[in-house]
Amino acid sequence: MSAFPPEYVRAHLLALGCDPARVEESFIHSGGHGGQNVNKVATCVQLRYAPKNILLKMQEHRTQASNRLAAWKLLAVQLQRARDAEILARKSARELKRRQNAQRPRGVKKQFVELKRRRAKTRAGRQGIGEEE
């Protein structure tokens, strides 16, 4: 077992249902500012977690070690966000189903009946005098 991710990040990932052994980690050359260090040293860290289809790159820091730690932390944050969104979607679907299946209050039912009576009275008043049968 490697030193990465650190134990506290590993525990968080395991709590989210992510097996750190299934995460593919690769190191590539960074782009942008940094001069010779960027061109010669593979400081950019790329993590791929296939089960959730997550691919992330971290190249904000100058050293590979700090980018590596930041990438693992970011992976944990993204998995947490995905989990929270999934829980929220299930909760809102359950709430929608509950509201759809709920009975209408008695007052609303009375309003519907009263509206139907008024509508019937209006329609009855529209009939011509000679058209009644």
C-alpha cells in the first residue's frame, strides 16, 4: 500500500464508497507558466476513476507532491458532490410522489364543486329561449 492518498483522504474515499486501488494515477507534463521546470518535470497529476467516469487533472502547484495531494482531495470532493446530488434527487422524487398521491383538502374540493355550479349556471343562462327541449 502506497503512502498516497494520505490516511485521512483514504478514509474519506472509503466512506464515499470509492476504492482507492481502482483509481488510476498518472503523471504528465504540465502546461502554461513555469519555464524549465514545467518542460522537464512531470508535475501534473491525472486521476481517473472509471466507475463514476471521473477524470481530473491538477497542475496548480509547482511540485508533483503538492499536486498529487490536491488531486486526491479534489477527487474526494467531487465524489461527495455526486453523492449529495444523488441523495437530493432521490429525496425530491420521493417528495414529488408523496405530493402527487396526497388527497386534496376538503376546502379545495368545496371550491371545485362551487366552481362547477357557477359554470353550470352560466352555461344554462346562455341557452336561447326557443332552443330548450
